[in-house]
Amino acid sequence: MNYYTIGLAGHIDHGKTTLTGALTGVDTDRLKEEKERNISIEPGFAPFQLSDDMKVSIIDVPGHERFIRQMIAGVAGIDLVVPVVAADEGVMPQTREHLEILSLLGIQRSIIAITKADMVEEDLLSLVQEDILEYIKGTGFEGSKIHIVDGKSGRGVSELKDSLHSFLINTPSRNKAGALRLPIDQVFTLQGHGTIARGTIFDGELKEGELVTLLPDRLEARVRQIQTHSTKVEQAFAGERVAVNLTGPDRQQMVRGQVIVNSNYYPVTSTIDLSFTKALTMSYDLKQRAEVTVHIGTAEVRGTIVFFDRNTLEAGNREELFCQIRLHEPISAKKGDRVIVRRPSPVETIGGGSILNVAGEKYKFGAETIAKFEQMMKGTPAEQLEQILESEQLLSKEQVMQQIGLNEEAFRQLEDDDHLVFIDGGVTSQNVFTRVVEAIHKNLQAAHERYPMRKGPQKAEVVQELKKTYPKKVIDAVLSNQLQEELQQKGPYLSMRTFQPSLPAAWKTRMTKVLKHLEEQGVNVSPVDRLIDEEQIPDPYKTEFKNYMLEEEIAVKLTDELYVHDENWKQTIASLKAETDQAFTLQEAKDVLNVSRKYLVPILEKLDNEGYTVRKDQERYWRVEK
């Protein structure tokens, strides 16, 4: 089953409501004041049966100039527009503005209806038709089929139905598999049911009982019941007109313009970058940073418009440009969404466009920013993402889909791009990945040069420093990759794979003499600081040198003063083991090693601490495993 929405738009009193009734049998003027004044105030909706495999809704949008806001909300989710022109009046100002708005919204799939055909002579019908053809020449509506109808007599209605059916058969249905998006255009309460929200599902599907969120306010709600044209259903799909009974939020919290979602796919933003088209109907120049009204989906918010290549948008011919709108209130939107921009006073349509970026920043005025916008617009999804990652560095899957405007299938295609790196549910660019590699190498090489006797900096220190510039997930991924290639880790220490701790060239000779003295002195060693001082090694190197001896297992530390060369220490253990029984006393050890108590006690305590021996009362026992 495919689901579609048709919108009827045009000047006030041109017969849209009558034609809707003729097509569907439904009077869409439901409000008391609409009946009294004989005009549509709110969008009217009616089910339209065309075939068994197609469900269609017709939206009759208000034609009066004062109801442009409702008109924009009504057409936001349509798949086909039927511009309606009355035979007795022809193309009127509101007709022009409606067609202009529809064009700016990117809605150019149309079938034109000339209504009230029975009210005029046949010759006048031909003139109206010529007027329409002349007006739509050069626009996206050029080539649209034109039907002459009369809603009251039924003239031409059957033929219009056939055209609508033929047109929709060849129109792709909306994305049922995508993440749910349902902009709300009406909210009301119903006795015994509570709060009802109405709208057309733009994407995805809605299920009875599921938890949903209302954006941008992030209100949690549950779907209690779903109806499509007064018929209860358990599930509704993209393209369908629905009424949703929600539990959770108060009635006062729910308003037109909110969007019902069931995922994190759709972002909330207060700054949008636009590819903008100036309206032909714009009559007055617009100054830099002027206040504007923005219509997106069913939402209407105020904002400030910012240009980057001019200080005034001049009225006149059609023009393409880039701009940014800084909204006074947050909205839910994604890349590619269409917007209409109007001037609050004097009220008129300024233009419309497509969202390039839902995470707009403060940019410099000039050609550099324009070039950035051009890249956003023209590049492939992978190129656009790569550019965004130059500043963002890492994006989650949801953020990528939001900012680039991708569905699941398009996102999966990115995985084959060599310029992108996928990391634990996130994406970075190969450029960013390479920069992190280079930053780690630079950090380690600097550390190796400054502290050649160390094994390297601690991994945690490296990560902490890099986190000032790069996301930790990217750092971790790079380290994991590099530890298989150019880096090595020993305990907590990180180093280049080719690096080995060594004595600094300037002091290597003197430090080697200290090591030689330790080797010659056996266990009756001089205090290590004295040996170092005798060689006139500077104090800044003293601690580094002592740590180097221990870390590289060149010496063993008995006390803060006494360092024994590792070979001598091994020989001491071997001699003591060979010349004592399983248990031995301090005196027996003294006789074997022939050292004073100053050295003997630290030696025996070191044996205990390293697990070679266990002390019990006045004796020590060799551990079998050692």
C-alpha cells in the first residue's frame, strides 16, 4: 500500500473547498467560523479513494492572505499540488503567492484545475487557460496538465480524478523505512480521549503503544490510539494523514510546529545555514540582520537573517544565495528540509530554501564562507561529511544522518569511502585520524628527546594532553591502531617502537663510569649520590639517571642510598643460596657475604620483599618456587 497527500491551493473563494467536496464527498470547512464566513481558516483534510492499493488524503489549504501561515503548514507534507484558479477571476495575487511558496518549498509536481467553469463563457475559459500558461512559463510548474472543472455540477471531476490517479501511480511513495517524523499541525482535546495531535507523517511509521518524543521540547509521550480519517488503526505510514491520541504531556505543552519522533535521528537546532532563493513576489529590500519569520514543516518561529556576501537583499529578479538564520526558538530540522522565510512587517514572502547545515556556526563575512557553503551544497555526502569533520572531528551515526540528511542505506554506503574512518559507533575523517597519529608521534618524539633515559611518557599523560584538541574516542582508536604498527607499550609507558631508553650523549661517558663503579664494588657499594656527584653529573639528571638504572634493571635498589649492580645482586643471591641450608640466620648470611650490618640488613630485607625468602622469628627460609 502506498500513501500520498494532495494539496489544493489558490486564491480565496476560487472553489478549493467545493472541488474537494466533489472529489471526496467531504466538506472540509469544519469550524463554525468557517461556515459563517464561507472561507477556510484551518487546513481541511479529507480521505480520497482512488484505488485499492493507494491511500490518499486531500488537504484544502486556506486561500486568504491572512492565513498564509496555515497554508504553509498545510502544504508542508504534500506529494502533489493542485493549484486552483477560478474561471471568473483568473490568476490572482494569492494564486501567485501560493505558487511562489510552493515553488520555494520544492513542490513542483502539479495538476492545475480551472474551477467554476459553468459560470463563464467558453471563450473566457480559453483566455484563463492562456493566462495560466503564460504565468507558469519558465517556472517549475511549466508543462503541468490543466483540467477545466466545476465542483457544483461535477463537470470534469471524473477526468481530474483519472489524472490524479495516473500521476500518483508514477510518484515514489514516502520513506516508510526511515525514522519517524510527524510534524503537528493541529492540537485539540476530545471529551473522553484527552489530547489529540494531527499531522501528515513525513517519514517512517507510527505504532500504537510506542513511546515517542515531541521535539524541540523533548517531551516524552505514549501513543494511545491512532486514527486515519476517523478510522482506528494500529499502525500508520509515511504519507498518511493521522490523528494521534497521546498520553503524557499536558494539553498546554503541545502546540502546532512540534514534531513527533521515535529516535535520535532528528536534531534540535537554533542556527541553520541555507541555500536561499529570493521570491519574485518580494517588494521591499531586506537589511542585514533583519528580523524574519521562518516556516519549516508546521513550525513558525522568528529569527535573524545573516548574509555573508552583502548587507542588503534587494527586491527584484530571482536570485540564488547563501545565508544563515539565527532562530529565537529552537526547532527540529534536518539537512535538506525546505523553509519559507517571510518578513513580519510589512508582511510578505522574502524567499525560501533548503537547509545546508543544522549546526550553523558564526562565520566570517566574505568569500571563504561562501566557498564553504558551496562545498556543503555541491559535494557528495562523503565530501560534505569530510568537510564537517574538519571542525567536528568525530560524529555519531545519528549526528551524521542528521547533519548530512541521510537514511540508513545512504549511511551504510559511506562505510566504503576511504576518506572516512568508522570508530565504535562514530565517524571521523582520514585527515583527522592522520593528524592524531602525527600528534602522538610528535608528543612521543619530544618526550624521547627530552627524557632519553625514560621508557616513555605514561599513556594516560599522552591521552590527557591530546584530549585538549581531539576526541578521546579518536585518540583511543589511533593508539589501538598504532600499537600494531609504530608504537609500543611497556606497562603504563608508551614509546615509538624503534625507541630504547639510553644515556644522554652529553653525559654518557660519566654515567658509564658510575655504572662501572657499581659493577666493581660488588655489594659493598658507595652511596649512589656520592658516585654521581664525583662525576659532576648535574642535579637535574640525578633522579633521571637513578630511575633509568632501576627501570632498565641495571641496578637494584637496597635503600635510597645503596644501589647494587644487577649482576652483583644476582651473584649475591646465588652465593647465599649455594652456601646456606633451607633455613639460615642473619649471622650465617653475614659469614657467607662478608658484609657489614649496614649492607646485610637491606640485602636480607630485599630478599624478603622480592619473595626469595620468608622470615620466621630469627631465621629465614628459602621459598621453593624461587
